[in-house]
Amino acid sequence: MKRYPRDMRGYGADVPAANWPNGAKIAVQIVLNYEEGGENNILHGDAASEAFLSEITGAAAWPGQRHWNMETIYEYGSRAGFWRVHRLLKDLPITVYGVATALARAPEQVKAMQAAGWEIASHGLKWIEHKDMDPEEERAQIREAIRLHTEVTGAAPRGWYTGRCSMNTVDLAAEEGDFAYVADSYADDLPYWVKAGGKDQLIVPYTMDCNDMRFAIQAGFTNGDQFESHLRDSFDMLYAEGQAGAPKMLSIGLHCRLVGRPGRAMALKRALEHMASHEGVWFATREQIADHWAMQHPPASRTRPSEMERESFVAAFGGIFEHSPWIAEGAHDLELGPHHDSAVGVHNALARVFRSASEEQRLGVLTAHPDLAGKLAAAGRLTAESTAEQAGAGLDMLTDEERETFQKLNADYVARHGFPFIIAVKDNTKSSILDAFQRRIGNDRATEFAEACRQVERIAELRLIEKLGA
């Protein structure tokens, strides 16, 4: 099967109700990344110095050498930046992404985190790149990160975020850790479930836009006002959505060595004061959000058409286009993915096959449709779908005169166009069907062929909504 693994649909237009505690209109989640002492350094057994997220423009790794400037920038984060941020945030529930080896080199900071009641999630063993790492090596590092984190903090982490991850990270983290959530995603404003590591794993997505890392990249913030403005605008947009009945989560990402600088810390302070001035704001740890979401929206098994084998797919959808299982067969051969696991998605796949078919093939689909209130209906020989559809419009309860009118129109229409009159009866009443019949019978064949094809697609769409839900 040709299958596309990425989920490009997500919740779509049907965003679930977050039901944040006490009717909150927004959940604000602040992350403090603690990486200082876990970065690339030959002292840590790495091949080169660190080159990521610092004040040094265009920094490059120095193979086999220590980098004094880089080291002291990271040291600022642990020596001064952390404590400034701690004073600012110690009364808020926040989550620390703690690199295990960095936490091991920060006993006083860890004690302060715990005294503040902060959640300490795992940020991996070391703050290094994982994209080219062998899966078994990455697995071993995840295991060691959990072990060392537990040893240093006294408890196993309930959350995981690698950050500089590989394509294997989420699966490996789900396999190796009993995590309430994994945060290696930027795909949504709300938590969501995935199948990873052979189980249902909750993802609580993170952020790179409301993140002080943008002070350390060229296309980023150059002063505190820009950071503050972006945080305020993000909050205001999500707060307004919450007021409209669709509460979301605002993630904010911080780093001790970046936001811990005085000018940036002041901008953060002003942004948080703006948020706190609103009613219905839930400041929460990621652990709290994960536990709330798991209770409100536990993982649910559902039909996933993109994962069906051919036989099951055709059995389920072969009758959506009347007596034309070849359309479902063709749809199954397309590059399906999670974005097809809905009525809209399956309809799009089926309609693509129908639209790409020859005129003769499409004519075959049209002629497979029964006459409205015709002889097949009278004899009880319609498909279950057609029977229900015609009954819904009252075509099973016609007077003798109405039945005679329909049968005459059917005969005249077929004689003129070469296929039955087709209309999505669920969109109509008996009266509007008769009006459309009388209006369309005079169309030229090309116009009516195109209209009949549109109606066939609409009938298929309605059948799929009935089968799979909107």
C-alpha cells in the first residue's frame, strides 16, 4: 500500500472541547529549558564544542577544542539567569525540561525547582543532536536519561522532550518511558494522541515561535519589546478563541542563558502581567495539562480507512458509489494517509478516482443508479442506501398520480439523456425533487451529464457522513 504517514488533518474543524478547570478560557504553559552543563563539550566526552542557541552570531563547533566564550555563555544561564527566572516564576506552576547531565551538575538549582513545586520533565541525557544517531544508541541514551534523572531528582520524569530529535525519538520515548506525555511536536495548539512505541501516547506539543530561542537566531527577536509583543499577541488571539468557546493552550519556551538576561526578563515579566490581568487563565504544568487531557479525552479506537487492507476497504466503501466497487479499489491504491481517515477524506479519495475515470466508466456509474420511485423501488430491489434515501424524501409514500408523474419523467429523461435522473435526495424534499426533475430534463446532454456526476459525488458524500460521521 502507498501510505503517507504524516497527519496533515489533526482535529480539523472539529476541535474538541478542552474543558480546562474552572471554565478557563486558555491554558498557559511555561517551559524553562535547563541545558547548562549538558551541552556539547569535550569535557563531556563530545567531539566538539557547542554551536547552538547562544549570543555568538554564526557560532561553529570547534572539533577537539573547548570554546571559552560559549562555555561562559552557558554558565551565565546556570549562575545568574536561572536565579533571575526563578525569582520571576517561582509562584507559577511551570515545567522544566531538564537535561539529565545538566541537572546532575546543578544540585542547588534542582532543589530550588522542587521547592517551587515545578514539574521537572526529561530533556534527554545530553543537549546534543540526535538526527544521525543509531536507534539503539538513542534508546540507550533515553534509558540512561531516565535513570540519571530519577537518581538526581528522586522521581522518574513523567514528561519527555528531546528537542534536537531524530525520526525515531517519539517511538523510542514511548517504548522506554512510562510518560504521561511526549512534547517533541509543534503540530497543534492542543494535546493529541498518537500510536507510538506500540501504544497510545499523548503528545503535548511545544513551541518555537513563543520561544526565547528566537533571540539566538538571525530571523528572530532583536529586543525585548518584540518578544513581549509576540507573547501578548499570541495570548490575545488564543484568549479570544477561548471566549468564543474553543479554549486552547499557549506554550512559552524559555532558556536560562537567554531570557535570564535582564532586558529579556523584564519583557517576560510585562507579558506575564498582561496575561495574569485576565480572568479565566489557567497557568499549568505540562504534567497537569496531560493528566487533564487524558481524563477528558482518553484515547479512542476508531475506524482508520487509510490503515485498512484492500479487501476490508472495498467491503466498507465499495457501495458508496452505486454498484461501483472499482472506485473503492482505485481509491485504496492512492497515497492515503491520516488525512483520509474521515468522511471528507474518504470522499476525496473516491471522488478522485471517479473524476479521473473515462466518460464511459462514469456513465456506468450513472446508469447503475435506480430511477426515483421507479420499478426497482416498487419491487423492493434497491440497495439499502437507496431505499433509505428515497424513503427519507417520502418517495416510498407517493399517491398513484405522483408515482405516474415520476415514472413518466423518468422515461422521458432517460430517453433524452441516456441515464437516469440523479439527485441527492437527502438535500431535497419531494416537491424540490419534482421541481429539479422538470427543470433539468430540458438541459443538453453535456450539461446534464456534468450535473448528474456532481449529484453522484454528493450522494457519496452524504453516505460517508452517515457511515463515518461528519
